[in-house]
Amino acid sequence: MKKITKSIPYLLLVFAFLSGAVALYAGNIHTSVRKIHTIEQPPVDPTATKTAKKIKLALLLDTSGSMDGLIDQAKSQLWTIVNELAAAKCDGAKPEVKIALYEYGNDGLPASEGYIRLVTPLTNDLDKLSQDLFALKTNGGSEFCGQVIQTACRQLDWSADGGDLQILFIAGNEPFTQGSISYQLACAEAKRKNIIVNTIFCGDFQEGINTSWKSGADLTSGSYASIEQNSKTVFIPSPYDDKIDQLNTQLNNTYIEYGREGREKKEAQVSQDKASESYGEANKVNRAVSKSTHVYKNKSWDMVDASEDESFDVTKVTKDQLPDAMKNMTDDQKKNYVKQKTTEREKIKVEIQELNKKRTAFLLTQKTNDKENMLDKSMIHAIKVQAEKKNFKF
């Protein structure tokens, strides 16, 4: 018993040493695993999961018989509005921009549908939007503001994401209360869907208040304005217009049409250049500036824009869907041709943007009699105020 008792401290000492060694060994293994684990995980980019916010804008225009001036302003000011939208950023990224167009109050439209027509759904096909806008004619009518707002809320592809900027502009000159659908009900639905309703009364400011146009805007924290719809848009020429116009012609030559509608769409591009020019050379320049921004995209018919998507493969486009210049090219030649046009386009866009900076600075020095109560100025003011509340910057 004495021998066993004497050996106990020794055994305890050995056990303590072995326990420490095991713990140290285990700790080294844990540290090594942790180091290996750290090496295997690359640093996380905090912006990698972010998606660009969207701006969705619906324009509801009264096309009754007295609204020729309103439609004229919309046609002449479209590209000014587009350029303001193109200048927006959110969290450092440029948002996707889509615009829709409705007409209402036209007696040529079906009474069963409230004299309302969806002219253009939310789209980034700005040539189509311009073409549809220039085709509008006035006639009649009976203007049901509540019903057209409700129709736009239900028909268009609005986002569920409350972070997107979703705005609706309705312009007209009859009481906001007409029709079987109350504007209060329609605006409440818009608010539930994160859509801001902005109202533009074509006439006296106080009359618009008295006929509930301001009330309609207030229900969604929107903006109310009145405009003189028969005022003409004033365009000021600049020393940079001719050069930008020349670059616009070169820009058109970088578009490579493909598909069933390719040729038709490319012709429409030139046609809408001419339509914008009908209001003056400076308006055509506004359109050229829009075409040099990210909001002007034509992936459905242009190979350069389509090639931004990894899924697009120019070699898979069948011969009958190719433009004449590419029909006899090899696959490598096709790829190089698209790459060449892409490089050309980017260079031209940069030149247009640089010239437009000088043009904008020049226009700020010019005195003008242009009135503030115009469609574009009313819309741009509302857009900027509402966009900044959602962290969009201009």
C-alpha cells in the first residue's frame, strides 16, 4: 500500500502533462483548420448582392378635344424628361428606367372601357414610346380620372419592392371627380402598391384645387401643379448642336439589326430622329443625348446591345435573320464585327456626353422666356423631390 500511495503524485504529474499535450495538439489542429477555412473563403463584396433600383413612370394624358396643346408639349419635351431620368443614381448604381403611356377621355375609344387606352406598357423601348406618343390624336370626350388611375395600377407591371421609384403623372382639365370609380378609391390602391400619383391640371391653379386635382395628389403624398397647356416649348440653339447631330448619325451606324423586326426597328430609329427634329434642331439634340445614355437600349433588335447579355451568341443567329453585311461572314468575323461596332459606339457616346456638358453650361448662361408652368418642368420637379426621398441622387 505504501508503494502505491507514494506513486500517486507521480501518476498525477504524468496525467497533467499528457492532458496539456493533448490540449495543445487539439488547439493547433483547431487553429490550422481555422486558417485553412479562412483561406478558402474569399472576402465578401458588400455590393455584390445589390440589384439596381428601378424607376417606373406612367404618363396618363387627356386626349379629349381641348388637349392638343398638352399632347404637343409631351411630344416636344419627351427627351428632356428622359435625360433627367438618365441622370439619376441610387447607391452609386444607375437605375433601370421604364415608361408607360395611357390616353384617356377620347370619344374614339370604347365607352365600355371608360374611354381609356393603354398606348405603351412599361418599356425601355424609347423609340416605340416616341412613335406611340407622336401618333396620339385628340377627340371628344369624357375624362374619368379615377378609372384611368385604377386601370394603370392594375394593368402595369409595378414592383413589389418599396425601394423602387414608382410614379404616375395624370394630366387633364376636367373635374377629377368624373366617372364611376372615385379618385379616392383609385389613389388608395395606388398608395398600397407604392405608386405616387402626381396631378397636373391644364388651366388655372386655383381651379385645379377646386376640382379636386390637388386632393388626388395629396392622397399619395404626390405633387400637384397647373400648366398652361397651349404654351409652346422654347428651344435655345447652342454652338455644339451641329457636332452632336453629326455624332448622332455616326451613332445610328453602330446599330446592327437582327431578327424579324430588326430592319423595321432600325428604320423607326431614324424616323423618330426626324419626329423630334420637327420641333427644332435643339430637340433632336436632346434625343441624341438620350441615345448616348444607359436608358436607351434595344436588345430585342440590335446585336451590340444584345451582346451585353452572356446568353447572346451572334453565331447562333440564322442567316436569314442577319443584316446583308453579315450574311457571308465566318463566325469569327461576326464576333469581331460586333466587337468593332461596340467599341465605336462607346467612343461616340462619350463624345456626345462631353459635348453635352459644354452645351448645358452654355444654355445656363442664356436668358429665356421659357415659362415654369410647363409639362416637363412640373414633372422634373416632382420626380427629383420624390426620388431623393428614396435615396436617388441627380
